Amino acid sequence: MIDLINTLQDGIAQLQTWLYVDVAQPLLFALGLMGYDEETYDALYWVIIGMLQIVVMYAVLRPLEALRPIEPWQDRKATRVDILYTWIAKLGVYNMLFFMLLQPWFDRLQSLMAIHGIPNIQLDGFWPGLSDHPLVSFLIYLVVLDVAGYWYHRWQHRFGVWWELHAVHHSQRQMSLWTDDRNHVLDTVIEAGFFAALSLFIGVEPGQYVVLVAVSNVLQSVQHVNARLPFGPVLERLLVSPSFHRRHHAIGYGHEGTRYGCNFGVLLPWWDMLFRTASWDTTPEPTGIRDQLPAPEGHLRDYGRGWWAQQFRAIPRIAMRMRTTLGGAR
Ligand SMILES: [Zn+2]
Ligand SMILES: [Zn+2]
């Protein structure tokens, strides 16, 4: 397993060098942007990992959707915008944006923490020599980041302003393998910043972080697939399955009820079981947000069809939420 990962990493590193020397460097030179050469080299790593994910999605998940769909559709027009989201996310645009905008802040925060003697929580401190066992430390990091992911997601549903951003993800009524990346840009940047900061804080190595993000992304694409892929009663309790996450997107279940929804788990359903937010009902329900339905159930609310509309329409919704929150406080 470790050998396979090493071989894969060597291959990616070679591809990265080739892309950098033959494509990126001449381009940067021509544009007079050689000041960004280091960032570009790092960003290329994310681009290659993203491209590999897209290959897996087209080669494995897309044929499954064609062969064994859960929801049969007349056409796939509504999924097209999600493909655009996926390409933008997988080409590493957000990561590049994130690196340029937030990296200086992190550097400053890290040096401030060092000056004031605030220690990072490094797992090596609890278990000396842990970093010598990459697979064990990888699994521990995965569990720690996943429990944080559970609460992060639960709060996206709990707090109105945040929900209006997350609603972009839930407003897709034709949920497919591409839906995972359908998110508001602001939400994506906040999330990338939060998990990068947490990872730095607990001592995740940069090389491990890339693998953690890639594993998480692939599994989350699987969760959104519109294909019958039963995990069985045991695996379903170990790993979030497509039917478990589909329940989270179901109108009337995933976002409503006493706990503002169910099945918030990112990779592991354990936290939903522990904090009593799990629903194991696999009956296929229409997905989306109740507000999108016609009266009397909803208000036929339009969350936008295209990328720009979906991004901009979140702004007045947030403004409205803030007005009612502030109004309520007075
Ligand atoms: Zn959600
Ligand atoms: Zn989802």
C-alpha cells in the first residue's frame, strides 16, 4: 500500500515538473509573472490531483449513473452547471485563490503564536514517534478532521446566514456525481481556510494534506452519485453511503426537523450515530429545498440556474436573514 502511494507520488511529481518546465514557466515568463513561480509549482500539484479525480469520475461514476440510476431523468440539463463547478474546483482555482489571499495571514498567525508561546497541538506530542507511522497518523488525522467536518456541516444548516450559502449545494434537484462541488465561492473559501488551519494546528504534513483532501473529495463524489450502489448494513455504518447522503438532500428530511436535518457526516456516519442525527431510511425521496416547491408547500423560490445567478442570488437572501436577525435582537 505504502509502495503504491510512493510510486503514485513519484509519477505525479514527474508530471508536475514536466508541466512546470514545459508549460507553466514559459507562460509565466511571457506574462512577466515570474514572481509567482513557486506558488504556480505548488498549485500544479493540486491541478494534477484534481485531473486524476475527474478521470475517475468519468471512467467509473458516470457509467454507473447511466446503468443503474436511482432517479430516472428525461434529460441531464440541470446537472450541467454542476459539471462546471467540478471543473473549477478540481482545476485548483479555489486553492490558488486561497493560497494567494489567505497564506500571508496564516504565516502571520503562526509567527504570532510562536512569539506568544501558544503551542500547536501536534499529535507527535501525545504519541512520540507517530510521524514514523504514516498510515496510522493518516487515519488519526482523517478521524479528527471528519468530526470537525460533521460539526462544520451541522452548523451550515443551523445558522441562517450560513445556510443561505450552503443552500447553493442543496438547491440542485437533479443530484449527480458532480453535485459535491456545487457550492458558494465564499463557503468554499471559508471551508478551505478552516480545514487548512486546523490541519496546520494538529501537525498534518503538506504531502498528507493533499492525500486527505483527495480521498475526501473522491468519497464525497461517490456519495452524490445518482446510481444504486448499496453498501449493505455493515459498510453503511462505517462509511457514508450514497443513500445515507441522499437522505441528507431529501426535501423535508435533510434540512428540516428538530435538529435542522439529518445525516451531516462527511466521510464517517459515526458522529450522526453518536449525536443522534442519523436516519437510515433509504426510500428515495425528491431532493432539493422545500422552498423550491410550488405553494402551499413552498414559494417556488428560484436559487438560480447558472453559476453566476446561483452565486449572486445568495446575497439578497443573506441580507434578508441579517435584517431579521438584527431586527429580532432589538
Ligand atoms: Zn448539507
Ligand atoms: Zn451533498
